[in-house]
Amino acid sequence: MQITVSGLPPAGLVTLQAQAHDGQGRLWESTAQFRASQAGTLNLATAVPVSGSYHAADAAGPLWSLRPAFTSDPDTQFRFTGSAFTVRLQLLVNGQARASATLARLWSLKTAPTVQTVSRDGFASTLFTPTRPGQVPRP
């Protein structure tokens, strides 16, 4: 996955927001603030967030850092039905929307992962594993 943006203020602060609804219609969100390059570009694969819900350069960061907007319960799981869900991305400059996109996250029925909750030492997460050993699910 690759997410890049151009035409930003050189070295300006920008905010990327992601929103998705799970299979029960509940809102999940992530937010990260970045500093655009001197050329006014942003590449999520190489840009490290200045602040936000994740802190490493990762094009998929807005997706894996989604958190429930409706509760602070750490055991809450993103539940989806069917083989897809959408994620809405919005880029803000000075609080104003400058760009947006919608991503469709698709699971092939052949590679649909098994889903389980992993909880240990006060931390909880949802683990997606391939149906067959050695198989990597491709969203």
C-alpha cells in the first residue's frame, strides 16, 4: 500500500485522519500529524508522525492504529461482516480539509483470516491469522 500527497505547504504541519465503521456501525478513528517535506510532499511509508495514534513511518499506520471512538474499553474489537470494509482518509492543513480518499479493505473468501482476541498484561488486540499455514492474507 502506498499513500502520498503533494501540493502541501513546504515543511508545514498536516493532519491525517482515518475513519471506519465496523460491521456493527460503530465509528473507529485514527489521527496523526506530520511535517510535510521541503518540497510540500508527504509519503506515509517514510514520514514519521510528529504526534498522533501511531509513531512510526508506515503507510498502513492509519489503518492498524484505528481506535474505537465510542468507548475506551481496551477489550473492544473491530468486528466486520462480509469480506470488506471502507476507511475514509482526510488530510487537513490548518484545520481545513485539503484532500480525501476512501480505501476499501477486501478479504478474499479463500484467504479470509481467522480472528481472535489476544489479551495479556492489560493489553488487548485482535489477531488476524491466515486460514492455511504459510498463507498471508492480502486485504
